[in-house]
Amino acid sequence: MVDKLGVAVIGYGFMGTTHLSAWKYIEECELKAVMGRTLEKVKEVAKKFEVEAYTSLEELLRRKDIDIIDICTPTNTHAKYAITFMEAGKHVFVEKPIALSLKDADEMIRSAKKNRVKFMVGHVLRFFPEYMKIKEIIDRGMIGEPVIARAFRGGPIPEWSPWFLDKSQSGGVAIDLAIHDIDFLMWVFNQRVESVYAKVERLVHKDITAEDYALINLRFENGGIALVEANWALPKQFPFTMKLEIDGTKGMIMSDNQSPVPVKLITNEKVASFAPETLPWRPAVHPFPLDPYYRELKHFVECILEDKTPMTDGEAARNSLEVCLAALKSAELNTPVRLPFKEG
Amino acid sequence: MVNKVRFGFLGTAHFHADSYGRAINQLPDGEVVAVYDDDERLGKEFAQKFNIEYYKSPDDLLKREDIDAVVITAENVKHYHLVVKAAEAGKHILCEKPIAVTVEHADDMIKRAEKAGVKFQTCYVMRYHSASVLVKNLIEDGAIGKVLALVGTNKLNCSLPLLRGWFTRPELSGGGAVMDHTVHLADLIRWYTKSEATEVYTEIGKNINPKIGVEDNFLTTLRMENGAIGHIDGSWSYAAGLYTWGDVTLEIIGTEGVILLDAFRQNIYYVGMESPNDKLTWYYYGCDPDLEMIKSFIECILCDKEPIATGFDGRQGVAITIASYESAKIGRPIKPK
């Protein structure tokens, strides 16, 4: 038996913790370290996951037994961390979006190539069971050629992680949230986006710098069209909702995460819905084979061990970011923006 | 003073002619008495169904003094000259949407109805549906604060426009899905925001059904004068095997909350066991907006009130529709006329 791959996670917020839980169940790997800025908090997390705590990049870099770095920090810091670790010969998994600029994204892609390390971006939607089923149905030709789609993704403003509300860290809803559906639609349409027309605004929350609402119209190169609505402008009680409908020449698919709920808990105080297989932070069964976070990380490990290209590699992630940036530009200029998108 | 409104139908090409006719006869103060259609077969079929007289000429029907009002459910391009004739004959007018295929025609129709002193109501049935009326009341009561964005669907089962061939013949319909299914949502958005569209941008996709000569899917983005964002998907793109005809949904985001409207959601699910392929079907039990709309129109005539959906509302829908086509052609947002 070969040695297990050593893993370190950078960041211990919502996504960092989700990944830490998932890594525990990937048997080819051993979770070894977690890094963050505040020593006290990192120590707390490290204790919970039985790993070592770091606050210094240099110290973590000295660990020779770490092969994989999983970056779950605010988006504006992705490139800096990714490139540092790639230069040190580590395989890098970075949470979506890849970065906030195409310049950063391109440098990350170049660095991964130069250093011959695997690089994957966490477009986890492709690993959600319902979205995998949609992909399968479309690939089997059951809806014919996809022609028109509508995607909805939204919930209350993510106040639990304040950096999302800061445009300079998260890029706002058009980058952080809309990118999920943009990536997925480009994948299942199997098309590049030709042009984008968008409204991106601070709709309800005027006291933050990030936009909380994005309506993005996509036109694909084959003439197909899609609406992507990414919404952080919803009231606090609104359950996090993801819906997708795609109409094609031979049929249509519809998906709505609010309707297939296998478990509901109702008490005098609250009503709660659970879809245990797709909520990794409340797993019903361990290991949780349908958990999308587990599966995306597992896919990355397979790519390392079998020397394959991850399905959400740097290029794919960069192309999705490009559409988001075009959407922001379109909203700013109030005109459709054609791709390829040029920064600056 | 009359206590009953007698209706003549001018054209029956639109599906709704039947349901409007049934609604009129269901009401104690309404009666369908005559029908004109330039398609003799359609006209006679309708006449037989309602046990009324068929006219080969609209003028002959309009000469009848016992007719108080007309329902215009002819093909879209024929609305204009029928409205002109009806106004000249002094008949009240209930006109199917879109009321015209050009803004100029719509303006002229309104002017002529005004001059003749007749009621002119647009068949915007959603203004009369109990669910969308409830939403209007919730908004007026401040339930969600100021309305900021309205994103809706009025999508249609793609098999339906094929049942009556004229829907896909632009010389009769004036266009495809954009012409047919922009106006209901555009009107709800105007009604709920009490504001007019200042900017329209439309993407028309490649067709779901390449065999028809008009577009069958589109996405329209609106900016209203008060700053609100609107979005309309009125595509005829639902698969033919869908359990229902289509939908009217609207997500309305306000400063204090959100309203989700799904107006035709009240259904009983039914499936038979004749064969394994028996498909799930919806049986609707919600509000009948056609009936409510006719009721309101009759009340406007009998009590001399202004319609809830006026000719002007019809005109604004046409203006947004025409701007949609123009914007899709030139590839940028434009202001409706």
C-alpha cells in the first residue's frame, strides 16, 4: 500500500469546514493540517478534526508530507495561495470561483502547467446528484438539443460569512453565486457563451458593497438562450433554493430542490426540511456517497492518482468567470457584451 | 335601461372565443346572440355550439340593434379593422390580446372607441384572476414594501399554438411567442409597479420547433420608470407531453419580502391505468379568470364604469412587444413607443 496523500485545508469558514468533514472520508488521503489567520480559531477547528493548526504559510510549506492543498479562503486571495503552493509542487484544489479576475485565473492555470501539478476548481454543482442526473438525461439525448433554460439560485444574504458582502473579496452575487449555473449550463449545452445581457444590482441590501441580485441572459454560440437568476435579496426565512429548467427540441427537464424533500421536521417552534444525502454538514449516513463535496474532492484525488484532467479544471473555471465578468460589464454599460471578454 | 348585455363575436380564431362565450352565457346578465367569422366553417361551428346566428359579414352583425357589445377573438392582425367597425357601430368592445400588431393601430383603436363613447376592454385575464388580484392587494397593503424586481414565466405547451394554424403564420398573428406571450406578464409588471417600461431588451433563441415560421422562445428584460427590473419568459417551449397547458408565475421581490405567484397551480393530479404510458394530467380547480373578466366587463357596461384592463393597457403591451422585436433585431435595449 502506497502512502496516503497528505491534505491541508486553508480556511475554516463554511466551505472550509464542509471540505474538512469530507476529506475525513476519503480513504486515499490523510487530513493533516488546517491553516487560518486567527490562531485561537484555527486551533479550535484543528482540534475538532484532529489535525495540526497553522497560521503561517511558510511553516505549512515546510511540511513535506502534504501533497494536496485545498483553498477555501475568500475569492480575492485564491490566486496568491494557489500559486504559492503550486510553486512548491503541491496539487491545488480551490473553491469556486477560481478568482476575481481573468488575469489571476490565467496565472493560476499557467503556474499549474509549469509546475506540473493538478489543479481543480470546486464547481460542486456538477457533483450534486440531481444535476448529475440532469446531465445524464441530456447526454442520453432525451431532451434533444437544449434550446432555452432558466436557472434560479438564491436565499437570504449570507451574513454568516461577512466577506461575501464585500465586493472586493467575493465579487458579489454575479460572480460568487451565478457562476454555479453558468458553469453548469455551459457544460450541459456543450456550448460557449456568445453574448451576455445582465442586470446586476444592490437590490435590497444597500448598505453593503456586493451586489445582492443578478439577472443574467446568456446567448450560446448555437443560438440557445438562458436566464440565470442569482439572488441574495430574499428574506431571512426563504429556504436556499435551486431550480433549473431546460427545454430542448425533444423534451424538457425540471428540477427544484424545494420539492424533493425526503425528511421534514415539524415542531411547535419550527419547520425544517432535510435532504440528507445532499447536505454534507448534516450527514445521515457515513460515508455519504451522494454528498457532492465528498465526490468533487474524491474526483480530484482520482485525477492525481490516475494522472487525469479534472472535469472542472482551471480552463473551465476561467471560462465561467469570464461570463460572470461580462455580465457585470453588461450591467454597467446596459448593453449586451460579446465574448471573449477583455479585462480593463 | 338594459339589464342584460347581448354579445356578438367578431372572429373565433382564438381558442378563447369558446371559453368567453361559455362565460357570457353562464352569467345572468350576459347572452351570446351572434357570430361573424370570415372562415365560414369556424363561424358556423361556433354558431351551432351556442345556438346563435352566423354572419358572413361583420357589418351585417353590427347592424343588429339588439347587440350591445362585441368580443373580438379574430386573428391578431384582424383586430384593428374589426374594432374600427365596432366603434363606428357604437358597440362596446372586448378585444383579445394583443389588441393590435402595431402601436399606431392600437392608438387609433383607442381614439375611435373614445370618440364613439363605447367601453374598450383588453382581455388581460390576469387582472381578474383571484390569485393575481390577491397579489395586487398584498402589494398595495405594503406586504413586501417597495417592489424592486419581478421575474415571471408565461410559458406554453409547444403543441398548443399548432392546434390553430394562424398562430404560426406571421401574416395573421403578427409574430410568434413574443407577440402572443409578452403582454400578460408585461401588464402584471406594469400593474404591480404602477410604472411604465422605459427599456426593453429581448433575446430570441433558436427555435424548439424549426418547422414553424415564427419564433417560439424568448427572454425579455425590462427596466421600469420607477427603477424596478422586470423579466418575461413567454416561450412556447414546454414539451408537448407536459401535464398542463402552461403557466403564469411571478417572483416579486420587495424591500420587505418576496411574493411567489403561481396562478394556475391549483390542480388535482390524475393518472389513468389504461396503459403504462398513461401520463400524469393536471385538473385545474382554481379561479376561472375568463369568467371574472367577462363579469367585470358586463358590470362596466351596465354601471358605466371604466374597465380594469383598458385599451391603453392593451396599447402599452403592444408597445413593449414591438420594442422587443426591435431590440432583438438590433441587439440592444430600447425604449418602447
